[in-house]
Amino acid sequence: MTLAAWTQTLGAGPLLGIAAGAVALLLTLIIVLRVHAFLALILVSLLTALAARIPLGAIVNQVLVANFGNALGSVALLIGLGAILGRLIESSGGAKAAADLMVRIFGEKRAAFALGVTSLLLGFPIFFDAGLIIMLPIIFAVARRIGGQNLLLYGFSGIAAFSVMHVFLPPHPGPVAATEFFGANLGIVLLLGLVIAFPTWYISGYLWGRFVNKRFPMIVPAFFGTLDEDQPKHPAKAGTVIAVLLLPLVLIFLNTGLAALASVGIVDGDATWVQALTLIGTSPVALLVTVLVALVVLGTVRGEKGSALEKLVEGTFGPVASVILITGAGGMFGGVLRASGIGNALAGVLSDLGLPVILATYLIAVMLRVAQGSATVALVTTAGLMAPAVIGGGFSTLQTAAITLAAAAGSVCASHVNDSGFWLVGRLVGMDVKTTLKTWTVQQTIESLVAFALVLVVYLVF
């Protein structure tokens, strides 16, 4: 039997029990028994599929392999290209130069705040994972420049900023999809998202980063190399590095900007020049172009020979292989939970509770996120489920926008082991599973609660 022809017969109770047991088993294998996360994720994914009674003939190819591939479809390219770019910036001395410039301008005490604000601005046109990869070299360099075990202060200030922008601001796909389902005004959703973005980041990113940095002092991992003590004779200038980092952002902004213009009929989306610029502005292609430019301006122009650059590129793949594989396996685990029907069963139960629409929307998104991991799936499923109630509820334009962002707030809550982003952040920053749960999972929960509180005030007052 194929997966498309199969219907889940288990009820919500047994399915939720299977999900809880799977998460508990996974944490036991990784934290207690010290099984490598990649192996543990594959094993638990297989056992979960069997327990959920997914057809045996569909488990491997249609569930495990398919979801592993889907998780890696764009992430592997972004991580690989981003690692090369980061290594070029680090090895050229450019990361240290850019960090020195930032510290001179803002001072050591305000450097983490400045990194966060910069990431908020850059996160407007660029997706979370791509923005994270692009900014990490600078985040790591600033943390090294100031010294000490301050990784989480600078890391969370920047990473949380990209998360906030990706979750709440159009043109990112989640809020755009929810806007369409609820019939909300995209401009109002954008304006309200901008209003809540800064306080949400400040509390859940900057202040939380300061707190966890004291609880979990960490040094910068050697993801892009450790060359601060052995800088090249002719280091790249800070301006050159900044220009290189801005290049993918400009290209990606072309993509999102043209897509927005095409959606309202200002430009012809089928025109060849529009499609060409849109192609160049996709995240993988934009990063590829940036890496090729960086090889020239940070390598060849500084006198690096082709063989040396080839070895440098080759040397970046070892550290990122584990990140890529574990991220894919995390996507596999989340995909198994989605295929089992756990999310749909849970959503059906919650939708019948008779709660206020904005609260029900938020809680359904939270439960779907916790149950199956994907923020996008949680948001889109919630929007589809609650759309009739929202559209027929006679809400004002601002209230509808608040409900839309309440769904977005719920979809980001409590990132944990069934979320590929959990593994991506944890491995890139060099945290083990227990530390990632205590820091990143809590950060995402705070981000969710703060944003919901803000949109609830708007909903009740206006």
C-alpha cells in the first residue's frame, strides 16, 4: 500500500502517546546512552513509523528517505556554500577586521545589541537558515574579539533576530500563507509584525542571550577555523567583507521584491528578465554567486593560488558534514510524525473546545508545532483549520492581522528534537542536546509567548 492510499485508524490519544514515547526514547538514547544523534534519529524514526502503523512498504522510501531528502533539499546547499563563505572570510582575516570595526563603532558593551539589530535588518528579505549561515562568521569573530566565553550572548542576539523576522514578517512564506488563508490585509500584517518584532527580539533574543550566557558560558567553536592568533600578512579590509556579505542580501531582496511586485501586477512575473533575476535571487544561487565573488576578492586578489583555495574549500566540508546529516535526520523524524497523522488528530481535538478564536488559533499552532516540529506546517495547518471561523467572525482588519500573527507566534513555540532547525542551531553553535533544550527551546518558547501577548493586546484594544 502507498502512503497516499493509507488512512490512519488510531485515535488522537494513542497517536499522542506514540509521539511522547518517541521523543522520550530519542532523548534517552542521546543524553543517557550517548548514542550519536544521527543514528538515534534514524532508529527512533523507524520505530515511530512502525508504532503508528504506517504501511511497511511505504516506510523507507516514502517516509524516511523522502523526508530526509526534503529537509536537506535547500539546507545542505546553504550550509555547504555558507561554510565555504565563512571559511574564506575567516582565513582572509576579514572576519577579525569586520569584528574590530564593529567593536570600535559600538563598543564592547553594545556589540551584542548591534549584532541583533543588524540581524533584524538583514532578516527582512532573507530566510532564517540562509541569514544564520551568512552572519555566523561575524558573530563568531565578534565573540572572539571581545574574548571570554560569551558565545551565547552574541549568538542568540543574532540568531533570535533572524527567527523573529522569519516568523512574523512578510514576505517570508509562513505569515504570507496565513494572511491568505485568513483573508487578512498583507500591509496591516506587515506593519503589525514590524511593531512586535523589536520588543519580541529584545526580550527573547538579547535579554535571554545575556541570561543564558552567564548560565552556560561557551567558547566559539572552530566551525570556520581559528585563525585569530595567526592572521594573514595581507588581511582583507572590513569594507570588502561587508560588501561580500551584502551581496547575497541584495540578490535575495531582488527575488522577494520582484515576487511582491509581480503579485500585485506591477511587473510581469512571466517576463524573462523577471524570472532570470528571481532565479539569481534564490538563496542557493545567491550564495553560490557570493562564494565565487569571495574566491576572487578574498582569495585571488590577495595572492592566494588556485591550489591553496581548492584545499581551503575542501577543508570546510568535514566540519559541516555532521551538521548536514543530523539536520536531515531531524527533518526525517518530524516527517514521520506528520505522516502518522498526529498533527491532524490533535488539531481536530483542539478546534472543538470552544475557546476565543485568537486563543484557539494560538494553542492549535503551539500543539501542532510541538507534535510534529515544522513551524511552516503548524502555521499553514492552523490557518486552514481556523480560516472559516476567522473569515466569518466579523473581526476588524487589525484584529484579523492580530489573529494571523497569533498563529505565527504559536508556530514557533518550543522547538525541540523533532524540528530540523533545533539540530541546525545546536550543531552550528556547538551545543549538545541538553544545552540546546535549555537554551534554544526556551528561547523559542519565550519568543512565542511574548509575541502572542503583544498581538493579544492589539486584538483586545483595537
